Amino acid sequence: KQEVTQIPAALSVPEGENLVLNCSFTDSAIYNLQWFRQDPGKGLTSLLLIQSSQREQTSGRLNASLDKSSGRSTLYIAASQPGDSATYLCAVPSNDYKLSFGAGTTVTVRA
Amino acid sequence: EPEVTQTPSHQVTQMGQEVILRCVPISNHLYFYWYRQILGQKVEFLVSFYNNEISEKSEIFDDQFSVERPDGSNFTLKIRSTKLEDSAMYFCASSILAGRGETQYFGPGTRLLVL
């Protein structure tokens, strides 16, 4: 059974600092890993999907790395802004149909 | 860009009542999913659906839940007799195909509150 863990659960940084969010998974036989953003009481916004054949995926200030062998992914957010304050979730496919989600890291960027 | 849409955005119901949550998946997608997120907890898989059949369901998806594709565009989740613990955000998702390499696209969610 795929278990997904995100550490830390919460993070508070001053504006401009780089953010490092961690995601680990127990079954390394994954095909991809997806990072989502969730604002309070809102839906899931897909940020990045990184395929198992990739080591990194970039979108603007966001960079996701994937190390399948160690069961880890890291989301880097450069030069954080107050608008980056949200909960960030990672998810991996557990089988052909089901995504397993981490509990998320709640980020607060202080102005 | 095509999106998954869900209605209503919020629903309040009394315990024991039936609710139907509606979703319009992306038009060329063939696989449809429901997930839920109880406040403060992880997003959990409920069910996947393809070709008018359930392809997989979780242990949460018991007899009080059902899914249907009543026409060519809508995908619904029915909760027959709601309980307090059904209060959650319900997300619909769709994908072109199934498989661990496929991307699931999520809707904005329906927040269900059972009183």
C-alpha cells in the first residue's frame, strides 16, 4: 500500500526566502508524482507533474525534483511571496486508478 | 483550457437526506473519479468509473454511495442517507485514460455540510 508523507506539516518564512517542501512515498514503483496547491477551503490546483523518467520539472519559480530510488520528491519555490501562502500537496498513483495524497505542507509567507 | 466543473460549490443538508453532487468532466476524457477531503485530513480516493461501470472503489465507498453518468456530459455522486461524518469537500477528477502514467484533472470541489 502506497503511503505518502509530507514534512514539515507547516512552514513560516519571511518574504523573499526560498521554500523547500518534502514529499516521501513508500512504493518507489511510481510512474509520476504531482504537486498541487490548495488555498483554504478551495479546490486543488495542479502545479507540476513530474514523470518517473525525469529528475526535475520546472515552472516559473517552481522546481520539483524526483528521486525514485529513495522515494522522495522536493518542491522548491524560489523568492517566496505572500501570495505563495497555501497548502501544498503531493500525490502519487497507487494503482491504475487511484492517487494517494500526502497530508500537505501549509506555507505562510510573511510580508 | 478545458476544465472539470462541479456543482454546487456548497451544499448544506440535514442528516438522513439524499444529496447528488454533479460534475462535468473534460469532454474527451474517459475515466472519472471522486475523492473527498474531510476538514484537516488527507484527500482520499472514493471511486473510479469507466464505460458506465465502477472500475475501483475504496472501503469508504459503501452502499450509501452510488455514481452514475446519466448523460454524455455529467457524472454524479449520490449519497443516499447522509451522516454527519459525510461532511467534507468532494472532488471530481477525470483522465483521458487510466494507468499510473496518466494525469488526473481535478474540479474545484463541492463543500458538503451535513447538519
